Amino acid sequence: MYRMHDKRDVPQRRGLRRFAPGGAADLHCHCLPGVDDGPATMHDALQLCRALVSEGISTVVATPHQLGRYDGRNSGRQVRDAVDALAATLAEQSIPLEVLPGGEVRIDERVPAMVRSGDVLTLAGRVYLLLELPEAGYLDPLPLIRFLTREGITVVVAHVERYREVQRRHEIVAAWIEAGAALQINAGSLSGSFGREAERTAWRLIDQEFRLLVATDAHDSRSRPPLLSRAAELIEARYDFQTAFRACIENPWQILGRPVSPVMSREEIEAGSVGPHP
């Protein structure tokens, strides 16, 4: 169950602009209106997009659910058309947010063929696939990870900390990493928004320095808002600035093929010298 955060327990909220003056990228977000369990209307979608911008996010990959209970809906073409419509409305409303097409793809034996046909989407058309597993019943993704890796596709396992089997045996992700996968953690999990087990597992995965990134998995501006700046601040408080920068800023931009400048010092970052290369 998602639990709303309490802003009072973080004394200083300076936002992502301190970590990325040039803007951050969110690789998992349900921002398209009327396609899944994200915003129901264009008005709601715009509210969410404004919240993303307020966080300091400049680029978002729209990742509506594909396959699973949305099988037969949200085809690649439908998602791209919805992204174009949202992008046009954002431009009309002068909301400075780039929207790129993607999908949160439920594990399925048809995934390799559907990636080739374009019926399911990789992140921004690149070689990374955001893969969703069942939260309760365990379905081992390792064979699919290995197959897609051989095909030149890197699996990014969505909200990995929320899966019960990973919560029970977090060490199972090591084989996924070895096979070529990366892990995505929800920003809200780091502050307990998805329960204590998801929070504990998220921090344990960061502790072990697995190949991972943090994304919002936001669904709206109120009950499932983007919390990426909060996550970056919490990671910095527990570890250091560069760990937060790597998980929340550097790794997402690298997946989009837009590497950020090397982190030289906190002072240079706060002065605005670090951001995505054009």
C-alpha cells in the first residue's frame, strides 16, 4: 500500500537543481492521460508534469503499463501518439518538460518478438527495457534477461524493491546483474511510501552498490507524486553527494545516452557546472 510522505521529517528540501542544475531525467513515470492507472485526464497529466518540473526534472520517459492486465492495450504506436499529444499540450502550456516514449513491460514470453516488432517499447527507443515482474508470485526473469542481453537489449527491472521474493532473498538480484540487467528503485520507497519491507530492501540494495538507478514511478501529483529530490537528499544524508548524484542523476542520463559532466566537487555542482551534455 502506498503511504504518503511527511515533508516535516526532512529539514531542508533544496530540490534536484542542487544535484543537477541542467535538469534531471525520470525514466519511470505514468504521465500519459487515460491509458493506465496514471492520470485520468489531460488536466491531471499536466498537474503531474508541473510537479515533475518543480522537482527539477527536465526529461521524463512516459512508461505506461504494457502487457499483463493491459494486454491488447497501449501498443507501441498508441503510446507514441499519446506522447506526441502530451508534448504538444505541454508546449502550448509553456511547461518546460521533454517527454519521451517508453513502457513498463510485464514479463511475458512474447517480449523478445514484441520488442522487435515495436509492439512494446524500450526506454526512449534505446536499448533498455523496463521490465515489471509480479509483486506476489515469483517468476524468474533470468532466462529473459539473458536472452535479451544476447539480443543487445539491457533489462532494467522496475521497482525491484517491491517484489516479495526480492524482499525475502535480496541476493537473487546478483545473478540478474551478472547477466546484464540493471535495477530501478522507486524514489518513494526510500522514505517508506511503499511499506517497511520495500524501504528496507531499497536501502539494502543501495548498500551493496548494485547497478541501479532511482526513478519516480509517479502516477499523479497528489497520491503518487514524484519524490526524486527527496530520495536524492536521503541518499546523500546516508552516504554522500556522489552516491546520490550517481543513482538519481548520472545513471538515468547515461541510459538516455546523454552523459553528464564528471562530478568534480560539490561547489562546482552547486555553481551550475554539471548537467546533461546537449
